Amino acid sequence: MKYITKYKSPNYNSRNNSKIKLVIIHYTALPNLNEAILFLTKKEKKVSSHYLISQDGEIYYLVNEKFRAWHAGQAFWQDNTDINSVSIGIELDYSPRGKNNKFSIKMMSSLKKLIIKIQKKYKITKKNILAHSDVAPYRKKDPGKYFPWESFLGSKIIFDSKNITKSKIRIIEEWFYKNNFTSKKKKIIFSLALIGYDIRNVYSNRKNYNKLIFAYKTRHMNHLDNKKSKSFYFILIQHLYNFLLTKN
């Protein structure tokens, strides 16, 4: 795989021997590739990513993987609050409001190849290929509702959280009942916490709760046909069941 290495970002520091176990996908929200390169390589911005992928599928290698790039910001996943230390950050030259508002075939092809390479190198599980909105649901929406996550399922890059029967869902429901999870909201928050989401400020904050649900739906349900799709709750419990019993 060829990388363009002539641009380097000064915005990084040490991982302090942290193990790389996540890949975080972002979009730049900038109008073009040149502005994205300038932004990610400018010292004053204090922002960077390991990789930037253009609309034409070119991969720019901006920060060496052995270093901690500054891409995730204030974030959380599975009780880890220093996401930058344990992740590889990949930015996509995409803006919802720009001319670069398509996830092009060439871009997605390069992204898939890059993720597969990173997965093999660091033994990263399918469960840990994440959106920026997964690890920062109260601040971020990228890579957004139009990102084609479903195209990754055929490539077996990401975790498939579906295809569980109602009889198996009943196992989870029986556990909820025995452990006094009486409200659906409580079940939802508990399930999202087990999967990895940050639920620290959602019980008493309705706005944050809604943002968390929106982040999950954007990531896991946007590709579904609304007329035929099952409820959010059913999809979430399917996900939880698979997540708990699937090794990778």
C-alpha cells in the first residue's frame, strides 16, 4: 500500500507504551483536501490524525503510528478516557456542506484496505472499528449519517450486530427481569454501557441521553429500511447479545 508522506504533522506525543486497540474514523468537515492538510499539519491547531484519505483514494501518512496523534479529543470507550493513546485516527476528506460531500468509491476502497492492514498489524477486533461519534457522542457526529457502514459488513471489517432470533433475545430480557431492570430506559443505558459508550451523564440529563441514542442510531441503524426495520430497542439488544458472545 502506497502512502503520500511529504506532509507531516507536528501535533503528536508519546503513547506511553499503550497498546493500540481502536481505529477511529472521522471526517474533516473542511471544503477540500488542501485545507484539510493545512489544518492537520499546522502546529497552532493542535489537531492531527495518523492518516488522511482523499476523494481520489490517496492516503496521506501524517503521523507515525507509534505516536499518539491528537484526533479524538475528549472521548471515552469501554472505561478508557484516553482514546488517543490506544487508537489510530483516520480522517476522510469529506464535508456535509462542501463539494466533497460524497464518500467516493476510491476513498472507501482505500479506507477498507488501510483498516484491514491496521487490523492485522495490531490484532484489532471488529468490535473496535469505531466512529468518532461512538467515542464522543455528545460532541461529534462524524463520519455522519451518510457514511456507508453497511459496505464494511461484506468485507468483514466491522462487527455484525444483527441476525439474532427472538428466543435468544429472551435470554437477555430474563436476565434484566431477575436483576430488577424494570424500565426500558435503564435497560438501554445499561446495554450501551456494556458495549462501550459513555453513559456517565445521561441518567439525569435528557439532552445527553438523546444525543447518545442519536449517535447509536446513526452508527448502527441508518442503513436500515425504516418501513421494514425493527425497533431501536430490538436492534440494541441484538447487538448486546452478539457483543457478549462473539469473540471478535
